[in-house]
Amino acid sequence: MTWFTDRHFFLLAVIVYGFSMLYSVFLWRHGFRKADRINYFLLLIAFALHTTAMVKRGFSFNRCPVNNLYEAITFLSWTIVATYLVVGLFQKFRFLGAFASPILFAIGVFALMPPLDQPHHGHPDFHTDWGTIHGALILLSCGAFGLSAIAGAMFLTQEHDLKFRKARAMLSLLPPIQRLERIMSRLLVCGIVLLTIGLAFAPMLIREAEAKGEQVRFDPILFYSVFIWIVYSLLFVARWKFGQVGRRFAWGVVGSFAFLLLTFWGFILISPLHNP
């Protein structure tokens, strides 16, 4: 039906994220190791609806849908759930969905605010497939960082219980603290690799745009992306070179992603290239 637009599909996806969030309460009460298949299935349905919304959006504008604040938010949340569905193929990682669904629901509700979906004037600056890959890789890295932060928050919860409430920690339904630390570290590495590859396309895309007479070298989002790469690279160095593990590392991962969430939207808004 023609009236069923990409925003309607995204609304349905957000509703299913909401059901997943409610079901996560059940997982908290009964454990993450036996009843997480239903939650994985709910997020898979939401992902299908979310993907349909983005595909319809892309075909309607004949471009990759990452060119205003609404599109950037939906793409970012899509990368988080896509990353989860991949790592969730391994049953021992599937519990992350119980923590990812509230974040996905909150981001989705925020994205649906009408002022965020401003109409486009003109066309995006980068039309090549390389530009699309560049943007997708960077946003996928944000998805990996997001799941790493979720694991970090779970680590801090479990670590706090072990330190102050030994009985509660013994009865805890959270995964073992050692597994959480491994997952947090591996997702951080995955995010850094994706972000590095995505940024590697930037010089080529800048030269291509400047050959057309466009001034993009000093675009704010470029410096912001490099800054985020430096922050996460320093976390990586602190973890593997200086043995910065446990609570401090977890706080670094959670704090870095919180900073990314709070500042990403602002830099998209002030970027003349990514918010035409």
C-alpha cells in the first residue's frame, strides 16, 4: 500500500523493540541462558522491519539513507541490532539482547520525533559506492562500540555485586564476569577495525569531492570521527599494553560510548556535508 511508508515500517520496528524490552524483564527474573531464544527472535523481526524501512527510504531518494539526523539515528540503531544478531548466533553471547533492546527502543522513540526528519534540499555530496561503504563501516563500528558498552555495563553491575553483595552475586543471573570482560574487549577491537577501514576511505572521498569544487576537507564530522578513533585506540592500548583491565576498562568503554551518543547528533547537525 502506498501509504505504508518507510516511517511506518520503522514505527513497527520500534514497537517490536518495545516488546523485546518488556520480555527482557522476564530474562532478568528467570536467567539469560535458557529463555533468550524468544528475545533473539523478536529482535530478528524488528531488524527485518527496520531494514525494510531503510531500503524503502534509500530507493525513494535513490541514495544511502544517512543524510539527516533521523536517518543517521536509524542507521546507528540498525548497526547495533545487526551486530547483535551476528554475535547472537553464538548462544553464549545471546544474553546481550536483553540489554540492547531498551537502548534500541529508546533510540527509536527519539528518532521518530518529526523535527529530526527534515526534508532534503539537493543531493548528498558523495554519490559513489565507496562513499556508501565508508558511511556504513563507520556506523557499524558504532554498533560494535554500543554492544561493547552494554557488556561493560553488565560487567560493572556484576563486579559491584561481587564486591559489596556476595550473596547476590552468587545468585546472580548475569553471565560470569570473565566472559563479560572478554566480550567487551573483542567487540571493542571489532569496532576499532571497522572504524579504521571506514576512515581509510576518507582521503579518497575528499579528493573526489574537491575535484568537483566542493570544500569538505575541514568538515566537523571528519575531525570528530578521528577523535573517536583516538579515544577507542587509547582504550585498546591501555587494555593490551598496560594491562588496564576490569572496572576501569569497563568504565572507559561505557563512558566513551555515552560520549559518542551524546555528541554524535550535534556534529551531524553542524556538518554541511552530512546534513545537507
